[in-house]
Amino acid sequence: MDAADLDYRARTLTGCIPPLLVARLLELGHEREVEFQAGRGEWFCALEWARLLGDRGQRERALDVLAPYVATNWWPAARARAELLEGYGRVEEAITLSRPYAEAGDRLALVFFARLLARHGRSGEAFMLLRAGIQDWFLAECLVDVAEAAGLDEEAAALLAARVEAAVPACDDPDCDNLRLEPFNAVALLAAVRERQGRIEEAIALLHTRGSTSVNGRDQLADLLARHDRVAELRAYAASEYHGHAVERLAEVLDERGDVEGAIAAYRTFGATPDGMWHVAVPLSQLLVRRGRGDEAIEVMRVLAERPGGAEDWIVHTLCTLYADHGRAQDGLAHLDALKARRGGEEDWDFFRMRLPLMADCGLLDEAIEQARAHPEGDTWYAAWALSDLLAEAGRTEEAAAVLEQHPTFNRSLRAERLIDLGRIEDAVRVLQQPRTKPTTLSWDGAYSTEPPF
């Protein structure tokens, strides 16, 4: 085995048996195949087989499964072995195994190692390892986490405050007020430390200075205000925050308190602002569904979809899913018919495929299959995925697999899944292990260019 090859296949899920299909093999009782492939360089088989052996008390066998992978010096394999060792109570062995990777500068290894130390009473050591990498957002985030257990919150705050003060203009344009901050999350992390220290006003003031307010759909300031029961401030902030994440947190707080109408009203008030409903229609509809008000949820999405420019695929898809989930598949089809008519009788695949589950719910599964085959895009690789699903739902698994075989360079994972369901394990593995050409990475000579490829 080769570390570079293992890494490429694991990152891209190409030329290997991916985790979902390893789980599928085990679910269907093909343990021996998973064990066999684990010994032939299939990393995800090895990982799952080792965990399974460990759960059965066969710990040394589990460690032996990973040994050839660890021998390549590939960090994910070493990490997996370290996790097993820690789980077996052999913490010092886990630390000894992980340390060289962390000291070599692998940031993923360093964070893992620091958290491992912190979990076992060595938070101070973890903090000292991380502080030199404070410019890296990933390391800084870990440093803040271990600082609390180490009793070093003030030291962490000082490091972060220095980074905030060291921010420089992002460009030479005198009209640009953006700053280059390293790490980019220094303000957020400093605010987290201040909140932890009980210095809530400082944390709030810091968060009001952020250039970007939301990360992964969450707003740290909104979450802080909610945690400290400062609902009036949260309401005021929600009224001014553009993305709708603050009003979503406000609605969550009100809903948790039993004020469902207040939560709905918060969403509707925000939705009445220009473009507001684009941001909150989905969480509002989800709230209504949770409270058993599915028809109202459908109406929220229907009104949005029928606005000028509202027939975006994600909006229509959400609406059709709501129709299907609430036994109104015919209404969903009617909506798609009206949309198709407005577009001169044309229906791109992205919208046509929304018909298929609705037709199946109406007992029109065979008709859905025929219409999918007849669609102008019905012979494409992306249509094959949906058509295969329909055929499998109809119990026509052989046909479902055959459809995918028409596009051998696409949909390999789904094709293998169909073959596994048919009991054709060797064929499935052969499909997955077909090597793919790695993309060529051009070497950079250090000069920038204004001509493509950039």
C-alpha cells in the first residue's frame, strides 16, 4: 500500500469501496467480503472491520487489521489506530503513536493530538503546542477549547487580542475598510473566551465588530443572546440582521418557550421585508410542519414559488416535498403542470425529476418510468440515476442496474449498490475498484497570470 494512493482514494471516494457500501455489505451479511477486502488495501473496509472486531472484544485482531495501513505513515490510519487504543484504555500508546505526526507539522494530527492530551489531563501541554500556530484558524479554535480545561483562558484571550490588533487593511484601496485578520475567526474566538469568563458585555461588543455575521447558518451573537435570555436584544438584532439567522434563533427561543404564535410572527415580520421571505421560508415551513400545520407550511412555500422569479429549483423542490409528505401529491403535480405551462410547455430535467416521486405516490410508477425514458434528457447519465431509483422502487432491480451500465464512467457507487442488492458482490467490487485517471496538477512557477487557466 502507498500513502499517497490511500489518501487520494479516501478523499475522492474513487477506486475504492466507500463507507456507505461497506455498511451495506455488512447489513446484508457479507462480513467475509469486508474482511477479505480489508486485507487488500480497501481502507474503509479495514476501518469498519477493525471497529467491528474491537466491539466483539477481539482487540489485538482489530489493531492488526490496521497495521499495514499504519506502516505507510498515512495519518488517517494512525489516527484510527490511536482512537482504538484510547478506546481500549491504552492512552499512553495512543499518545506515543500520534506525537510524531503532530510534531511533523500536520495540522490535522496536531489538533487531534492536542485534544487527546486535553482529554487525559494534559491540557496545559496541549495549549503550549498550539500557541505557536495561533495564526491558523483551525489551531486557534482548538487552542480556545483546551484553554478552559488548562485554566489558561486569559492567556488565550491575550493571544487572540494581539491578533485582532495586528489586523491590516485587506487591500491598497483607501476606500476599502476590510481588514485581513489572521486567524479570520479571532474575534469570534475571543468573544467565546470572554463569554466563558462571564464578561458578556465585552463578548457582545466584540461580536458587533464582525465583518461576517454567520458561519454555517448560525450567528454567534444571536446564540449568545439566546443563551443569556436577552430576548429583547435578540429581537432588535434579528430585525437588522440580513441573512435571517438571528430571527431563526429568536423563533427557536420562542418556540422552546411554548410561544409558537410568537415564533411564527417573528418569521412573518422578517419575511415582510424586501427579500426577507427568501431567507426564512424554509425554517418557517419546518416550524409549521413540526406543529402539525402542514397546509400552512405548503402555503408559505407556494406563495414564494409563485412570486416573480420565485420558481427556483430549491423552492419548488421544497414545495413538492411538502405536498408529497402531506398526502397531496396531486396538488404537487398540478403546480408543476402550471409551471410548465408558464414556460411554454418546456420542462428541464431539474424540474421534471420532481414529478417522479409525486407520480409514484399517485400510483403512477410505471407511467413515471415511461415518461422519464421519453424525456429529452432521459438518456443522460444524471437522468439514469433517477430512472434507476424508480425501477428499483418498482422491484425491477436488474433493469435498474442495466440503466446505469449504459453510462459506465458515472454513477459507479449507485451501480455497485444495485449489484450488491442483486447478490453480485464480485461484480460490484470490480465496478468500484476500476481505477480513475487522477487529475493532472500543473506545476506553478511562482508567476501570476491574468490569462486562464488562472
